Amino acid sequence: MANVTAASNVLRRGLTLLAPSNNALRRPVSRSVHSTGCKKMAEHGEHSEPFYIHAEHMYNLDRMKHQKLKMGVAVWTCFSIGVGVPIFAVVFQQKKTASG
């Protein structure tokens, strides 16, 4: 029991030595989540612009200009990459092993 009391006294004394003695350094600390003030945006569905720029419906394909051209190019590009990369990898690997 005496060892526990002595240990707690030593611990308490060490904490008082480590604690800042200046009262200016002992101000309360806020641990809450906070941020700077900003303007509130309109509620969902109440937009100030007819086609709201940052909406989740930003990429509506039916409103896209030149939809057939853009989607055709996108599909052709993805298909070409999907076919071309494995072919290139096989040709490269075969050249590498045959160069001995």
C-alpha cells in the first residue's frame, strides 16, 4: 500500500512539473468539429440555375451535344485499348524472349 501511495505522489509531482506554469498557456481547448463559415447552398431540388453545375445529374447523356459522336469515340477508344494493350504485351514479351 505504501508503494502505491508513493508512486501516485511521484506521478502527481511529475505532472505538476510538466504542466505549464503560465495561466495564458492553460486556456481551454475546443475539441469539437468546426469549420469556417460559408454560404448555405439551396436544398436538394431547389437550384438557382436551370441546369445546376454541381448536381448529381451533371452527366445526363440525353442533354449532351453530339452524343452519337462522343459516345462512339468513347466506346471505340475503350475497345481499342482493351484489344491493343494485350496484343502489345504479347508481342513485347515474345520479342524479349527471342532476343537471346
